[in-house]
Amino acid sequence: MHDLLMVYQGDAVSVTRRNFISKVFLGYVCSKLRPTDSAFAEQRDVFREYIDTFDGYSLKCPLNWIQVRGSGADVFFRDPFVLDENLSLEISSPSSSRYQSVEDLGPPQAAGEKVLKQYLTEFMSTRLGVRRESSIISTSSKVADDGKLYYIVE
């Protein structure tokens, strides 16, 4: 194999022909990437609405998130680029729960922490060696038109 000799600011640098060609090819490929490509896309606050008419709820999730089937949740969405970001909704039957109201879980922050801890425990038990950390961004509550209290946990 022949070596190419490149001079850079008075210093001689030896580069193999294969290495030189691969760097030229890589430079060409990188020059074809555009900031408008999806990998460079800046996330915007654009949401789509998901409506479940059977269970009677709707939610909004980021437009580019994909729905994952078979996750065990009623509905599960995740970011296709940042796999640690996801949204899931689980519905439990009133007959299978010892709770009469969401208030039985405590205030919104405490309820969110309990559910998050349970979720992370279940998630890590199915993925040995995978450590996940998460945090609660905000909590609130609201009484809906049906007169029931709901917690909103982000």
C-alpha cells in the first residue's frame, strides 16, 4: 500500500490511501446532510390528539411520537429519537382496585411519585441492567364535567 504525504502548516503527515479515500467519502456524505433533515430537526410544540372512544378519554402527545403496541398500557407513545421519553396511560377497573377515588392515593405529587416508583420498578425488572431515572415535572388536579376528580402528572 502506498502512503500519501500531506503537508499541513509545515508538518509532514503520513496518510494511507484507504484512510484518505474514507475521509473524502465521509466529507462528501456530511456535506449532503441538511439542517432540515429529521435528525437535525428542532422539536416544536406541535401535538396531535389521540382519542379513545371506547374508554372515553383523549390525550395529546407530540406529533412525531410513535404508538407502541403490546406495552401492557392502554396506550403507549414514545419519542422515536429519544427513547427515554414516553407517555403511557393505564386504566384500572374500579372493581379490581381498593381505591374509591384518586384522592386515596394522596395529593397529586405523592400519587405521582408512587405511580412513578411502581412504573420504574416494573420497567427495570423486565430490562435487567437498565437503569432509568425520571422526575415529575408538574402535578395538578381538576374536577371534570362528570364530577370526578382527576390528577394530571407530568
